[in-house]
Amino acid sequence: MHGRIFRSGYTTSLLPMVRESIISDGDNLQQDAPEGSASQFSADDAQFDEELRPQLLADVVGQHKVVERLQIMLDATRKRSEPLGHLLLDGPPGLGKTTFATVLPRELGVECQITSGPVLKAPKDLLPYLTNAGFGSVLFIDEIHRMPPAVEEFIYPAMEDFRVDITLGEGLNARTINMALQPFTVIGATTRSGMLTAPLRDRFVNRLHLDFYDASELTQIVARNARKLRATINDDAAHEIAKRSRGTPRKANNFLRWTRDYATARKEGHIDSAVVQQAFQMLDVDGIGLEAQDRRYLQALVQIFTGGPAGIQAISHSLDIPPDTLEDEIEPFLLKCGFIQRTPRGRMVTAKALDHLQMAVPTKENQQPRLF
Ligand SMILES: Nc1ncnc2c1ncn2[C@@H]1O[C@H](COP(=O)(O)OP(=O)(O)O)[C@@H](O)[C@H]1O
Ligand SMILES: [Mg+2]
């Protein structure tokens, strides 16, 4: 039974596919980045992500609960020689969804195909992936919440009973052919599990949530990746980078790359705390990792909406940043810091944020006079 699992395909077939997905990741980044946002890293992020991506579960730092559950799932899968149960990974960008999704097939020695929700415009786009899926192989669907409803309905029987219903012809001549598939695993990744329909969510037997990393875990990631990049960095400097990385490994890696460039160009190449301080000053990132657009968000909430509550659409219009970007990239960290609150009536700024920004909510007296 075990022998039927496709073992040798990994190196030949996964790597180009991984690359393909990463490149599309990069495209999304650029496409989503609003004008004037701090997107100074989008140029070759994709390549960099791949270079530093952990290859095996043992290389992964932090997320202990997630790793423990995955280890159990992997052990059980190996012992039973069955495909892994369908798995949904959710969490903000840059926390390791793609990393875990590509580590798992590598651990199991099975083939992995990669695609993403927005690319699958119609069932016919998904069909080749399903028919190509070998026994026990993994189909990774990134941004699965952006899969259109028709594709979603098409994938239900594939996930549940390993079959697809294909309609041939039209009108009176239409016939439905039922095609059997090999048992396989769907790994879905999403930044918005709330946007998944209940039937799709229910088809994932395993659901794992990735949370922000703490500073010591990010310090470990920075120190390890500095070695991979053959940069020298001391512990304090690694910690200084970690502290400003908003709990996000992708940020930590990007900041490491920037400080490494800075150190090479302006200093002798060694990264110490002084180099980190100077390098960050140029990026306009403060001591806890707030970037220009986070501060703009908070300032708008304070000054335009007198502290809130303000609806996401209204904030989006004021800042000229799409609501999706606000919800995916800006708000999760502000919520985690306790700088904003989400209430049924909208977002509100907290006293902690006012304290950090050294701002006060305008009172009636010092507000702009109203015209009407
Ligand atoms: N647990 C982890 N340990 C070490 N590095 C990580 C971890 N999670 C993510 N990374 C790093 O962060 C980068 C971005 O992670 P990725 O999996 O692409 O995030 P996501 O798919 O959630 O946006 C990866 O290239 C990798 O180098
Ligand atoms: Mg990803």
C-alpha cells in the first residue's frame, strides 16, 4: 500500500511548482500594495522567501501547538498508509502557511501540486489538478477563500468521495460523467477563515490557526537566517530586528535583508545594534514595528473619526487603502498590540495607542468648526 505513494516526484515536480506559487505570491503583494504603502521589499521578496523557507518540520521555529498536532497527524498517516486528512491553515500573511503546506508533503515523501483560489476561475481549471493527483499526494490551494462558488461546488465531491461529476454537452444532450479520483489531500491556506463558506470549512477535518510569533522565536529565526545568508550578526542586533518585526517571520527576514544591505554598503558588513538602529530609521519603522501606514491608520482614526467607532469602508476611503489590505495586513497586528478594538459599530482607538503615539482624541472645542 505504502509503495503506491509517489515518492520520487518531489524534487522534480514540487520545486518548479513551489517557485511558480511564490512568484504569484509576489504578484499579489505588488498588486495589493496600496500607493504610498511601505512596500519597499516587494522587488524580489519571492525569491528571498523561498531561499529561507524551512524545508522540514524540524527546521520550523515556534508554533509549538501547531507543530505538535501536525506531528501526530503525520505519524498517524504514515502508520495507516492513508492520505493525510484535508487541512486548512489560517492566519495573517507571512506567518508560515505556505511553509507548513510545503513541509508536509516533503515529510511524507509525496507529490505536491500548488495552485491558488483566484487562478481557479472555473471547474475546468481545477480538473487537471484533481486528475493528476496521485494516491496520498497533496494539492495546496493558497488563498482558498477566493475560489469562485462554481469551483467550490466542484471540489466538494472531490474532497469528500474522491470523485468528480463532469457535464458533457449542453441542453437535452447533456450527460454527466462520474469520474473516480485517487484519494488525495487538499491543504488550503487563507488569511480569512471567516470568508470561507460553512460547507467548504466543514470539509477540512483538520483546521490549524497560525498566530504571531514572540520576539525570542523571531530572534532565533533572524540568527539562523543570518547564518544561511553568511551575514554576521550579534544577539542584541538579532533581537532588535525581531522586536520590530510585528510577530511575523516574513517581516523579520525582509528586515534582516535590509540591515545586511545597509551594513554592507555603509559599515564593514557586521550587523550590530547601532547598524540596526540606523537601518530602521531610514525605513520609518518605530521601536515596536509600526510602519508609516499603521501610524496613518491610527492617526486617521483619532483625527478624522475622533477615536471611532468607524466602519472599515470609511477608514478605507480616508486612507485610500483597500479594505482587504486593512483587514489582512494592518489590523491584525494593531489588534494584537491592543491599539484598536473591533466593536459591532466599527473600529475604535484605545488609550494604549494614544499613549504610544502621544496623541489625544480631539475634543469638541479643538475640533474643526462644522459648516452645517
Ligand atoms: N515557523 C517558521 N520558522 C522559520 N521561518 C518561518 C516560519 N514561518 C515562516 N517562516 C519564514 O517566513 C517566510 C514567509 O512564510 P510563508 O510560509 O510564505 O507565509 P504565509 O504563506 O503564511 O504568508 C518563509 O519564507 C520563511 O522563511
Ligand atoms: Mg503564502
